[in-house]
Amino acid sequence: MTHENSLYFDGRYYDAIVSSLDQYHDMNFYLEIAQIYGGEILELGSGTGRLTIPIARAGFSISGLELEVSLIDQAINKSNNESLKIPWIEGDMTNFKLDKTFDLIFIAFNTFSHLLTRVDIENCFKSVKKHLSEEGVFIIDTFNPLLRVLIKESSEIRNYTTFPDPYSGELVEVFESNAYEITTQINKLTYKFKIGKKEFKRVVHCRMVFPQEMDELMHYNGFKVLHKYDNHQKDPFTDGSYAQIIICQKI
């Protein structure tokens, strides 16, 4: 269920934001991953199908699980326009029960950061383990928290993006600010939308999980890390990496 103040209030708006930011840099990585690990694929937090649809278009068997109905509706419209038979599942990645296992399960585009507590993360891992085939691969693609960046930028208002309103065509200006809470490791992102004289705000909460913390969470929940990358070009993970791209299997 979409909360009134959520960034995911409208699937068409969400697609307009993503398109304006040209957020497709990971596409080739996931198409290659699908080619390598193949079989049955599940994307958790599939949104409007930014990755799910191109993977299906390439001939792979993929399902998308998403919590936000507004995003699922947009994904259905887009896949129907291409006559793609994609199972779109309304569900929570912390507790899902499907009647099959998958050879590849992945959480892309920092969606993992929406798991705000340790319990949320561990419940997600439990659900993934139940649905992952014996030799299956699980991929997490999320932030690598850099405190110097989080604290420095906190409360600073930044120009985020502009795009034409998907309904009226008017110019939409979006401004971003954040407030990082060290005790909970949660970064609160506030987006102010300005359309002419109209303004409204949307909020996203993101849990920051540090590298050693991530490795320990995976280990104690029954996963072994096969690879950890800095980016979608598979460069090695380093102290200055902005992302953690982790490929793992069940122990």
C-alpha cells in the first residue's frame, strides 16, 4: 500500500523521474547476469519494470515482486503494450510465498535500503533462501555508506532533476535534501516537487548498511559471498566505493 507521502505515489511520475536521471547504467550488467545464471529469475522490488521488462524482452523467464500498487499498475501497462507475459506479484520482500524456486533472485537500484531494521533484512533473507534453488544466486545492489558524504550533505537542499509532468506537460522541478541519523543508520531523503505555483513533498527512508555489517548479516543468515563489486563494470570493491554489488549463494 502506497503511503500518501511516499515517493512512489504514481507509477507514471516514478518513470518520469527515472527517465530524467537516465538511470539505465545497470541494464547491461543484469542482462549479462541473466545470461550467466539464467533459468527462472525473480526481481524483488521490481517497481515499474525498469529491469524486469528488458530482461523478459531478451527472452528470459522473469517475475517481478513489488509492494507498491501504483508501480505494479504501470509495469502491467508497459508489459502489456509489448505483449510480454510477465508475472507481476504484489508482495513484500520480507515475507513472500511463491509456489516455485528461482535460479536468480536480485534486488537492484538501492531497493535493499528500504529494509529499515535488522528484522526486516533477516526476514527478507529467510524468504529468499526458501525460494532460491540449491545452486541459485542472490544479488544485492545497494549503497556503500560514506559518512563523510552523508553528514556533509545533511540538510543541504540540492537541485535533483527536472522533467515534463506526465499528465499536463508542465515543467516539474525536483529538489532533494537529506537528514542522516547516526543512531539508526537511516537516511531520510525529502523531495520537493515544484510545478508552477504548486509544491508538494515526498519522503523516502533508506537504511545504510556498512560493508562489514553486510558481510556478517549475510554469513549469519546462511549466505556466502562469491563476488563483491564497486560498480556494474565489476571493478573491485574498495574503501571509496559508492555501491556494494554482492553476488552470493546459500551456504
